[in-house]
Amino acid sequence: MKKILLGALIALTSILIYKSCTDYNQDKALLTESSLLIQQELKNVSKLIVTEGHFSEVYNYADSKELFGSLVTADKKALVVANAQAIISYDLSQLEIEVIEAEKTIRILSIPEPEITINPDFEYYDVTADYFNPFGAEDYNAIKENVNESLRKKIEASSLKSNAENRLLNELSRIYVLSNSMGWRLTYQEKPIASTNELLDLGKTLVD
């Protein structure tokens, strides 16, 4: 009778150990699968976000050169029309994210700065210059610098930048939705992100 009880106890112990190992392996496999899925989705998110707009600028350029003091001057001027394509982008391939599998946590470490690219097309009208003060390369460079600076200010004051920020938040929201649906945590600078509203606040902080 003792042998039978001992055999039954050994069999039960073996079953419990086997079940425990099986459950552990299944949990580990699920965790690994979740981690791989999250990392793949993060790669999909890490793409270039582009917002494009078109702006126009009319610029009057004038320059005077004194000859023999202030009595005689050599003048030059030009009317410049610039039609520009402006692009604001976030290169999310530079998004720094850490996946901590053991803690089921996704940490956003840093967000890339927005990049503003301006591609102006210049048209020159009413270009006049005196013989002693001709147009040179420095004049055209000055015109381009001044026009680009004016266009940049227009872009900053327009809705183009906020549109790009919204695109950024849309991409970040995919990370939150994925992590939340799989029971993972999303954090930024050690601060947990627990809702889409907090994600929006995060976005405002990132782009200010």
C-alpha cells in the first residue's frame, strides 16, 4: 500500500513539474512573440513624416554705392518674386525607443527635431544697375538669404508646422494603442503614458 501511495505521489509530482514547465515555456513564448510583434510595429512607425506647403514672397532689393562722397551714387535694384515649396518632416528612423521585455515596457527616449526645407524658385523683374555698381554673386546670395528668412517666418506663423505636429502625434498614437492592447506600458522620460490625452500633452511638450 505504501508503495502504491509513493508511486502515486511521484507521478503527481512529475505531472505538476511538467505542467509548471509547460506553462512557463508558453508564457515565455508569448512574451517573446509579443516583443517581436512590438519591435516590428516600431519599425513600421519609424518612417519619414512629411507635410508640404507652397508660399510666395515678393521682395524689393535695392543697393546704392557712393561715388565721390554722397554727391553721386550708383544704384541698383530688382523686383524678385519667389515661389517656394516648403517641407516640414520628422525623420522617425531617428526615434530612440527601448523595448524592455522583462518589464513589458516601451520607453520613448528621444524624439527627432522637425526639419524645415525650403525650395524657392526665383524670378527677377525690373532689374536695373549702374555701370559702377553692377549685380554680382553677392547680391543674388543676399536676395536668397533674405527671401529664405522671410519665408521661414511665414512658415513658422502658418498652420504647416502644426499639421506636421499632428502627423507626428498620429504616428506616436500607434505605439500607444499597440502597447496598451498587448498589456505593455509606454513611458517617456520615465513618465508613464496612460491615455491618448497624455500622449497629446506629450506631443505638445515635444514640439514646443
